[in-house]
Amino acid sequence: MVSLLQIFVWIAFFIGMYIIVFWLLTFMEHFERSPKRLKKLPEVSVAIPAYNEEDNIEKTISSVLNLDYPKHLLELVVVNDGSTDKTEHIINNIINSNKDRNIKLITQKNSGKGSALNKALEISKGEFFVVLDADSFANSDALKKMLPSFEDKDVAIVLPLMKIHNPRSFLQRVQWSEYLINFFYKSLMGALNCVHVAPGPFSVYRKKILKEAGGFDERNLTEDLEITLRIHKAHYKVVQLLNTEVYTNAPDTLKDFYKQRNRWYKGTMFNMFNYKWMVFNKRYGDFGMLQMPRVFISGFLAVSLLLLTLYRFVFKTAFDHIYRWSKINFDLLSVIRNLSFDFSWIEVNFTNLFFFVVSIILGAIVIFYAHRFTKEKMLRYGIFSLPAYLILYSILVSGVWLGVFIEMLLKRKQKW
């Protein structure tokens, strides 16, 4: 008899395979192979919100100053959001050492990233507004490769390929693989205007549209996700590129990883509930019919699979063994002596085997193209980082999602 877990797994496999095949076919049809060129260079403002970033801020600002872009067309606005370390001192030193550059410093009491970005947006002069997290830095060619996408007047946001900077710990190397594959997925989604979040590292906005949308939500856990949903609500486009890169630092401990992802996923749930009317809404095309439902159910699906797997392969198996052992007074030596490893093809579940093989093949195709289009070698950081990502990542993410749902049920207040 087919169990509830079996049916649930089949449905999850089928949906996953359908989405992967659909995205791959769409990507192959729409992928832009010949880069566009700018007819005229516009004025650009780069905003860096910073809170206690004394270890990173100098490198981040330097990456902006080293952009391959005319100095007179580039404005840098750094917002010191109530830092208690040497962040402001370092920024002032940089300003004093680069008096020929247009660098502005705003100092405010700690009010959050959304508030800092809105302050920068308010005084910025550029036609385009770039958000750059204080622990990230972009390639020098980023602007010249990203701005041509705005030739389409309906494009509101353009995103670069984001990679982990210098991954050293095992966890960071797992995240390195995660970012490559996830951003390849985002490029697939971008082919149908289905990118649902514009991350902090070097997202470029058309300022006119950003202001029309009302700027950033200052009380939101994930203001980058919320503003992207608002942009889609106004029927503008979000473009994901793979031809230029931005690098960011990643958590190197499980505690920091959990803290970061907990905020991301909790913010995702809050925003999904706030914009639930966009789910399966034909007015928003593929974004409403495909992407919003996928994002909305992803957390529930991850937690359901985790709990069902734990029940089936841990708790139920343990209970069954303990029950059988109790019948023989826990004579485990007899159990060990009678162990056998008989195999019969009759007992093989060929439906599960089919789904497993197809998933492996599709996964291999995605991994191959992800590394090809992001110009990375699959074994760059050793032979274990990619397998570890494939085996461990879903478990880590499901654990974070479970923590998010527990905290939401307990109405625990989010700590940044």
C-alpha cells in the first residue's frame, strides 16, 4: 500500500522535475550571448549603508572608486548607520585621501538598512541608483556591463552574478556552490521576468521607478525582497545577468549561517503573506502564476519533507527496532549474528528508482550549465564542496525553515 510519505515525495519530485525542465528550455531560448553596448554613459549614484563595518568598508569603497566609469558621472553616498566602531573614521580618511572624487557621508543614529538607503536615495543625483552592501565589492566592469540592459524602458532593476569571496571554511565552500547554482537559476527565472529578490550586493535600480515605488520599506526584515515585489506589482522587469560579478562575504559558522538565513526566510514568509494576492494572479504573468507560488510553498515543502523523513527513517524505524528487540529481551548479540543482506529485484520500488535517476540526470545538467555560464570549475574548491552542497544544503535549509516556523508560532521577536 502506498504511504502518505510516498505520495508526497512523488508529487514533490514531479513538480521539481517539471520546473527544472521548464526553466532550462526557457533559458536556452532566451539566453543573451552577445553583450549590449551603451550609447551614452549616464550619471550613477552608489549607496553603501554601513553599520560596524570597520573590517570591510575600505575594500568596499575602493571597489567603487576603481570602477571603470568616468569619475564625473559617478557619485558615492556612504551612510554610517550609527556605527560604534571605527567605520566612520575610516570613511572620513578615504574621503580626505580622494578629494577629487564625489563622495558623500551621511551619519545617522542606528535606524536600519532601509532607512539608510532611503537617506542616500533622497540626496542622490544619478539617473541610476546602486545598492552595495558594506561587506561586498564589484568587478570594475560591472556598471558598463549592467547599464545597457536599461535600454529597455520597462527594466527597473539589473542584477550581477554574486559569488562568495575567498571561501575558506567548509561551510563557506558549500555556500560557494549554492550561490553559483542559485544565481544560474535566477538567470533562468529572469528569462521570464520571474526574479523575486534584488540582493544588496550591487543591485542597480532605475531611480525614477524606485522613487515612484516609494523607496525602501524601513520596517521590513528583507527590504530587498519587498521592493522587488513592489516593482513587479507595478509591472516592471528585473534582469539577472551572469556576465559580471560581485563578491560578498559568507557566514563561516553554523550559528551565523542560521542567523542570516533565519532573517531571510522569515522576511520571505512575512512578505509572501503581505503579497499573497499576487499568488496565482494572471495579471502578473509568469511571476504570479509560477514564481510566487513556488516561493510561497518552498518553506512549507522543506519543513514537510524534513518532518516526514525524520518520522519515516528515524523515529518510526527506531520504534520498530526497539519493539522487535523487546520481544527478544534486547538480545542484540543474536540480532547481530542473524544479520543478512539479501537483495531481490522484486523488492525494488521502480517508481522511486525512476524518480531518483531522472533527478540525478537533471541535477547533473543544471550543475554543468551553472558552472559553465558562471565560468567556474566544478572542483575549484576541492572534490567535497559540491557533493556536500548536494547532500547537506537541503538539510541545513530545512532546519532553518523549521526554526523559522517555530519562532513564528511562538511569536518571537526577530533580532538582527
